Amino acid sequence: STVDVATAMILKIEVSDGIIAPGFEPEALEILKAKKGGKFIVLKADPSFEFPEREYRMVGGLGFMQKRNDALFDASKLEKVVTTKSSLPDAAKKDLILASIAIKYTQSNSVGYAKDGMMIGVGAGQQSRVDCVKLAGRKVATWWLRFHPKVTGLAFKDTVKRQDRVNARVRYIEGDMEQAEKTAWLKNFDTAPEPLTAEEKNNFLKGLDGVAISSDAFFPFRDSIDHATRLGVKYVAQPGGSVADEEVIGACNAYGMAMAFTDLRLFHH
């Protein structure tokens, strides 16, 4: 759809390099043209363009051809619920659809976590699926911990810029700073903040609930589910088809999760 002023104002302050859209309101276009000193890329898309049916890749002189993944992921892909808990609230369906669309366009192997209509963690390009779950899970934990009172209460100097504050909050949450880094980090404050302890982080993470996770291919073992439950996951979407499906279903049942088999792989290479 056409980019309006409200969208342009959000893009103005967020880290990004460009945008492709079918149209721009005149005022919105002026805002975007001024971003990054005029170096922000603004491209107008042709809404009537139709992608070719076949995709091609060249690797080391070899050519590969495959049908383009033109599958549309909608609520119909979530009808095959295989767990004891069979209820998927509308909000959970929307999150699972969002996560599935996002991972369709990320490098396989890929999983994505979503909550309240937002992507809150994506883990892509890993050889092991559980590593995707853990990688994305670290992002989920960091996102949630940004709401911890100690994090929201960080008293920055007035001169600290917006992105520097974002970076400083993340490092405060992660907490694994070497002394040289910590010395530089402390310059953001007049008074050194109290540490955010591992116990405080673990207790706060227990309040995270109702998270959805989608995988671009089946979970080959239950380990992904065992890890996902630590991050408040209650809803799962995956293609199914593993010899370990029953083991994975059993893990979901043990944690009170609802899982749908989509019968649709979303590999992207």
C-alpha cells in the first residue's frame, strides 16, 4: 500500500537502508528522501508485476532451477492441530501466520517467535534446528527483559543518543562485558547502575507467556520444544513428517502447548 506520513516518521528514526513500496504520499516521500543525508534508498514497485514461476541459482558454474515458493500461508494451514490442547485463539493464529510468513523469506534452517502481532525473535541459517530455536530465543529473552524495571529505569545522561541507549540496554541485559567495554558503557550514566542479576532475569522471564513459534521444516527431536517452553511458547506451527513426530507431540502435551501440523515446508536457500 501507499506509504503515508506516519509510516515515514517511524522509518525516519529506525535503523534501515531503504524501502520498496507501490506508492508514497508526497510529504512522506520528502521525509524519506532526507534520511541518511539523502542516501536512503527509495524504490517504487510495480504492483502489477508477476514473478516468474521458476527460480534459478548459479553456484560454481552449476545451474539450479526450482519452482518459486508461491504458497500463501493463512489460517487454513493451522487446522490440523495434533496435540491434546486443540484450541488456537485468533490472536495465536495471527502470530503463527506472521511467524510463518517471516521465516518463509529467511535463510533455512529457520524458526521465528511472535507475540501480539510482532516478530520478537528469528533464528536463521543454522545447520541444527535447535540452534535456530536457541538463537532466536536469545533475542526473545532480550526483548522481554527490556521491560524489566531495572532496564526501563536506567538513568541515562541527557546527551546519550537514542540508538546508543538501545545498545546500552541490550548490553546491560546481556551483562557479559569485559572491563574495557564496561568502562566505556558506564560513560552513559552519571551513577553506575546496579547489576541485573541472573536470578532477576530468570524470575522476570517466567512472566513471558502466550508466545507462538513457527519452523520452516519439522522438528526432528523434542529438544526444540524443551527449549521453547523456557520462553513462554504456548503455540507451535511446523510441517510435521518427522519420525520423531510423536515424541515432539508428547513434549508439547507435557508443556500444555497447542501444535498444528501445516504440511507445508518453507525452505529458503
